[in-house]
Amino acid sequence: MQLTPEELVAEFHDAVMELYFARKRIAHLEAENEMLRIRSAEAGPNSAEQTEAAADTAP
């Protein structure tokens, strides 16, 4: 299968848009993760142990 130049450009554009939104989502998840780490640290060491134990049992 051979693509026309217009189809190649459209495919490239789609890939760039997917990458853009994936990076946005990653940035959002990293910020949320940092917020949760801070919240966990503020709650104290016992809460962190419970969080780790819950994460270990999660599927």
C-alpha cells in the first residue's frame, strides 16, 4: 500500500496531535502524582505505609 503525499501529511498530522495530547495527559498525571505524594507526606508515615500496602494489593 502506497500513500499519496496528502495522505502522508494527514497521517503525520494525526500522529503529532496524538503525541501532543499524550504529553498533556502525562503532564497532568505527573502533577496529580506530585500532589498525592505531598498529601501523603503531610498525613504522616502511617498513612504512607497504608497507601503502599493498598497499592501492593491492587490488581
